[in-house]
Amino acid sequence: MTPFVTWKAFYSVGNAAIDDQHKRILDIINDLHSAIEDGDEMDTLNSLLGRMVDYTNTHFQFEENLMKECGYPHLEEHRQLHNELRRKTAGLRSHAEIVTGSDLLSFLKTWWIDHIQEMDQQYSPYLTASVSS
């Protein structure tokens, strides 16, 4: 089965650990897509949402710590974006019975791809500079 979302080299922020975490998040989105395609959406939706919430929290904490360590000046604004996704994802999880899998899938794909391409790219030079110094 073709993945719903595929990692592309230009998503990289130049940090292998964060890139690997982003890939794992895209894997969870692809798992959700597979569940929908296989027709077992209701059986797996809550489990996948749980995985997404748990892994998102782990990733955001790791990413925010790195941004702090490298002196990223917009950490607080970035943290607010993370908190917004935490709230939205938790809300989707608590209302899973009325959220369709395809709506969730679309939301997650759009949010993550946009976030990685736009917001996470902004701290990439700071990570690179902190490794070089």
C-alpha cells in the first residue's frame, strides 16, 4: 500500500534525532490511513490517537529542549504552537466518536507537514550553529 504521506529530504531540519522523530510521526499518520483503508477505523482510531498524543508530547519536549539549548529566540512562540496542537489533538481524542478518521487524517497531515516545512525550518540554522561552535 502506498503511504499517505512520505518523508522528503527537504523536510529535514538538519538534526538526525528530530528528523527521525518527525518520520515516526508521519508513520503514525500512515498507520491511521492504513486502518481507514482496511476498514477497521473504529477499532484502531483511539489507539492511534493515543500513540499520536503520547509521541507528540515526547517529541515536543525533546524539540523544545534543543531549541532552548541552541538559543532559539522564538522558543516561546514555537511552544505556543505546540500547545495548540496538544489541545486540538486531545480534543479530537476526547471526541473520537464524532470525528471521522479521514477528517483526523487530513488535519494531522496538514498540521505536521506545514509545521515541519514552515515553523521547524526556522530553528534549523540555530541547531546547526550550536553544533558548529
